[in-house]
Amino acid sequence: MARPRSFDRDHVLHAAERQFRTSGYSGTSVDDISASTGLGRGSLYAAFDGKHGVLLQAMAGYSARLGQFVPEALAGPDEGALERLRGFLLRAVEGVPLADDVPPAPDRAAAACFAAKMALELGASDPEVERLANDCFSAVATAVAECVRAAQRSGDIDPDADPDDLAYLLLTIVRGIDVVGASGHTPARLTSIAESAFALLPRRRHG
């Protein structure tokens, strides 16, 4: 009879995610993952088929988290949609939301988008990582586009603007804030970037 797993899978994946965020994929060894998760090498290989398997499952979990968190944060009545878009930009100043059972990131670089970080490091050579990263970006862009449409219905954003184009513009700005923040710029500078981006949204012309 097979032995039952004696670990919390989500907690292990969240801890591995933190390790990959901090050290990158190439800079993380199986021993590093073992130390950060408390799971032995043998158990890691048995449960996840090695380091790459851990990465893919950690990214899948991150994608699911984004797919739940971002739509919830942007959902609401049409009248408040424009302010929710502003909140989406400003939240990027602190980085992406981490799992509840993962301690706060030690620095801004470790709070950057996990999918973007792995896509930059591995995406061109790893189709599975590229697919998972695109799933993350698509989930965020879809939720932002829906919020843009709500702001258009409320009369706050130009109805002729393309919601999907604006969504990817805001997504690109948010991920750019990640890069600038990771390089050591202050929260004040990041906030200024977010507010400037918000001010550039095409407003509906009245009169």
C-alpha cells in the first residue's frame, strides 16, 4: 500500500515559488527547494518529478491565484470602475499579492510578478513556462478589459477606445513598475508612474 503524502502541497508550492522568486530558476537547486519547503529530495522527485515539475506546478498555482484575485479586485458597479483601475495600478507599487501562508517578500524584487520573472528567464526556451506565463497575463488582461468596459458604460472612459488594447497597456505598465521597483526605485517614484499612467487613460469627451 502506498504511503499517504504527509505534507501540505500548496504550502510546499508557495515556499518553492518564493525560492524561485528570490534566486531565479537557474540559481535555485533541488537542495534549495528542499531547504525552503522542508521536503526531502526523494519526496520532491516523487511528488513533482524534480525541479522543473515544481516550477510548473508553482506557476500553475500562481496563475490560479491571479485568476481569482484580479477579477475580484476589479469587480463592482460600473460607477466605480475607473477608481478600481486606479487601484489596480497603485497596488503594483507594493508588488503582486502573495499566498496567505507565505511571509511578506524580503524586498521589492521578490514581490515582482512570478510569471513575468520566469518568462524572462526561461520563456523563449521552455514552451510550458511560456504557456503558463501567457495564461497569467491573459487572466489579468481579461479582468482589466472587463473593468475598462464598465468604465466606458459609466461614461468615464472614451467609448471608442479598445478595451483589450487598454488592458494590455495597463498590464505592461504594471509589469514595468515591477522592473523599475526591483531595480531599487522608491515607492514614491513607483506611485508617480502609476498615477501618471492613470491620468493618460482616454476619458470620454463631454459636451
